[in-house]
Amino acid sequence: MRVVIAEDNALLREGLVLLLTSAGHEVVAAVVTGPEVLPAILEHRPEIAVLDVRLPPGLRDEGLRAALDARRKIPGQPVLVLSQYVEETYAAELLRGGAAGVGYLLKDRVGRVDEFLDALERVADGGTALDPEVVTELLTRRRDDPLESLTPREREVLKLMAEGRDNSTIARTLVVTERAVSKHIGNVFLKLGLPPSDSGHRRVLAVLAYLNHT
Amino acid sequence: MREAIDNALRGTYRLTVAAGLALGSYVFLALVPLAVVLTGTVIGAGTLPETVLVLRHLAGFKRRQAAEWSGVEIPEAYLPLTGRLGERVRTALTDPQTWRDLRWLVLHLGYGLGLFIAALVVWPFALLVDGAWSGLLGQRPVLLPQLDRLTDLDAAWSRALLTPGPGRSAELAERIAALTATRADAIAAHGAELRRIERDLHDGAQARLVALSMRVGLARRQFDRDPEGARSLLDAAQDQAEQALAELRQVVRAIYPPILSDRGLVGAVRALAASSGLTVAVEVDGLAGPDDPRPPAAIEAAGYFVVAEALTNAARHSGANRAAVHLSRVPRGLRIVVRDSGRGGAHEAGGSGLLGIRRRVAALDGAMTMTSPVGGPTTIEVDLPCVW
């Protein structure tokens, strides 16, 4: 895949280039500051852009803003946003324009190389990758409610769905059959009163919308 | 006899000055209503602080006169008349010394003139009596020294009326005591915070990094003999690294939440509101937009933790499902009001984080009040003084 990356820390930038190159991807541009991001994306039209939230000159949320700008200019442009910490608010802003081709992960996750590359490809293909920490946050803050009626296994399935995993990945992660996963998902949707939905990003949105609604 | 007359003349001279001052005060007092009326109109508002300044000069003159006569200094304590016009008018009116001075001025019209007239009446008698008694009979003068008593009275009354009220110095002393205490608290809190951060890093991230490094080292040794064992050591090492990162994130959040530096207080509070699990209305008055100057970091951080704690308590303990947060920039600093729709009855002693919040606010010389009647609602109001 052709990738544009934006990361101001030289160590991490080189690490990312090395990691992506060794996985057979091509880094067509590696920029350092926020204002450079959009021109680089418009010029190279990468299959995915990997952006750090905090970029010079302000070291605030320039990377996030660049990601939103890019998706406004090029609808559906896959972006994977990385950060030292995750904020629900940022996740919500990223997902506002649709969950297709959106990734938001802690930088820590890059260390799990296989999982990171998997998420990268998922997002490039129009899927979603949401950091488990965001999802956990969403799950723990609901106090009422139908969530209580879920079995522990169903909660795990819900969590993985919200992170953007597909059925086969969920089955592998939980070491169960895909049939079992489908059954759990059916139960979850039934208990939460959600309309059944296919396994794509629409499902992620439905689950997140439910978790976000208080 | 000669000496007694000189002494009496000096005293009477003071009384003459006092009478002159009283007459001048009549003119001044006649002008005061004019100043008050002019203050009512917008253009004339400046006359009020000026009038108060004249009053201060009159009182100051009397203080010096009385001090010179009696040898006892009369302290002076005024609030400074500075700042914008509205502020000067407010200070002029709220300074208790303004009203004390005014009271003196009115009473002085009476006793300043009265003592002078009394002296004028006594003089002929004194000259006659003491002229005969002392001048002819060689005795000590009797009546002439009494003229000085009149001046003594003037000085004593003036001192009683013009000495700043005990309220003022008590107020200042109280303020100094409060500042000393909060400053000591702030230093203690800062020290405790540094120790906590040091301990968190030492026991947490640092220890994990040491363990991680050991595991990587072991994996290197084992790599050739036992690749499978090395792999599991590397797995464990990666776990350690991730946990170290998670702990570092927590430490950083507790020091200064990153979203505060990204988005400022308003953005960070909106994020808190969105993730609180309650329906929270956030209202903002006169606070920095994205490009305006921001409050100092310490104020923003304190404000953030106030709102975070208040919303956490509302969600956990109050049974509320709604809350309102109001952030406003006021002349003296930042004001935060958090109100929930819960059942009330919250206590600071109830193990909540409210005590910590009160300390944090007090360390910045701020004030926190909580009203939480049983049955609700709970309202927390915090004022953080600062200029930005």
C-alpha cells in the first residue's frame, strides 16, 4: 500500500517507516508538521494516511484536524490517527463523518506489529479500528441498563465489535467458532434492541451510537 | 505670665486653624450633593472619586494638625483609588474610611467651630483674671492654661474620629493570616504532589522498564538455545512495556490532562461533559475562544479538576441524570458553577474528592462553596482569582 505518515518525533517516524516498509508498504511521504499533511495527501493520494494527533507548530491537535480536513476534501480517505493518549471526544469527531476508513489507536498498539498492520489494512479497506481503551471507556460509563443483561462473553463480543473487528477475527480472538460468534452477536443486538446489521462499519456505528447514547 | 500667654496663643492658633478648616468643610459639604448628582450622569462620574480624594486631604490635614499638637501619630489607611472609573467609584463608596471621614467632617463642623468660639469667650476673662492674679499678685496663671485644654479636646476628638476602624486592620490581619495559611498549604500540596509523582514513576513505569530490560536480556541469552522460551520472554517484555506506557499515561493525566493543552479549558470541559454519562449543559461566558489568550495553566488545571470531580460525584453518588456547568470570566478571575439534578445531601467528609478540590482551590487563593440540601440539587461554586 502507498502510505503518507505524519509524525514529529524523529525516532517514532523512522520506526514507523521501517515497520511499514518491512511489511511491504511504500511510504510515499513522511511529513513533520500539521500544515504539510493535507498537501501531501492531495499530492500522493495514498491508500491510507497515518497521522499523529499532536503535530507542530502548535503541538495541540493539528494531526486530528488535518485528518478531518483530508476526509472533507477527499470523502472516504482512510486515515489512521495515532496518539499517546485517547480521548472519546476525538473519536467522536473522527466518526462524525462516518466510520468507514477511520482508525484511532494508541501509539502503544504499534508495538503489536501484526495487530497494527491488520488494523492498518482494515482501515485502508474501508473498515474501522477503534482503540480498546476508547471502547472500554464507553462501556464502563453506562450505568443503567440492558448492558447489565449481557453475559460476560457477549460483552467481550460487543467490545470487539465496537473496536471494528469482523466476525472471523472475533472468533479467533475469543477462540470460538464463527457460528458461536454470530449467535452471540444476534443476542447482543436483541438485548440492546438494535436492528440487525451486517458486519461492516455500519455495525460499528450502530454499536457506538448505542454506547454513546445516554 | 508672658509664657502662659504664649502657650495659650499657640493653642488658640490651632483652634483658629480648626475653625478655618470647619468653614472650608461647609463649602466642601455643599459641593458633595453636586458630586453625587453628577455621578448619576455618565459624564460626571469622575467627580465622585475626586471628591473622596479631597475628603481624604481634609482628613489628612486634620490628622497632621492633631498629631503635631498632641505628639501622637494618627494612622491612615485608605483603599487605593486606582483602576478604571467604575472601579474607582466603587472603591470610593465601599471604603469604610470614606464614611468615617465624612462623619468626622460633619462633627468637626460643630466641635471645630465650637471650641474656637469657646476659646474666644474665655480669652477676655483669662486675661482679666490671670492679669490680676498672676500679673499683679505674682501667682501661677489659672485660666490661661485652661485654653490649652480646649485644643487638647480638639486633638483627642479628632484622633478618636479619624483613627482607622478596628474592622480595617482586623480585616487586613485576617487576610494576611488566610494568605499565609493557603500559601503554606499550597507549598505542602505541591511537595506532596511531587512526592506522589516521584513514587508513581518509581514504583510503576520505572520498575516495569527495569523488568522489561531484564526480560529482553534473558531472551537474548536464550535466543540460540531455546527460541521458543525466548519468544515467550519477549511476549512478557512487550506486556511490561505496554503496562509501563499505560501507567505513564495515568501519571501524565493526573499532572496535566493532555486535552487541556490541546483544547483549552472550554474544550476539555466539553469533553468531560460528553464522557460523564450525564446529560450536561455547558455554558461559557466571556472565556477565551480558540485564539484568545488563555487563563494560566494552573487555573485551567484546577478548573478542569473541579468540573471533573463535581461531575464524577454527580454521576456516582447523587442519582442525577442531568447537570449544568457554567464557566465565566469575571473581573476577579474565573468562576465555575456546577449544578446537578440529584438528590443532594453531599458531604465533603463523605470520602468524596471534594476535600481535595477544596485544597486545590484554596492553594490558588480561590474559594469553593457547596450547597447540597437533602432532596437536592447540589451546587458547587468555585471562584479562582486571577488576571489574564
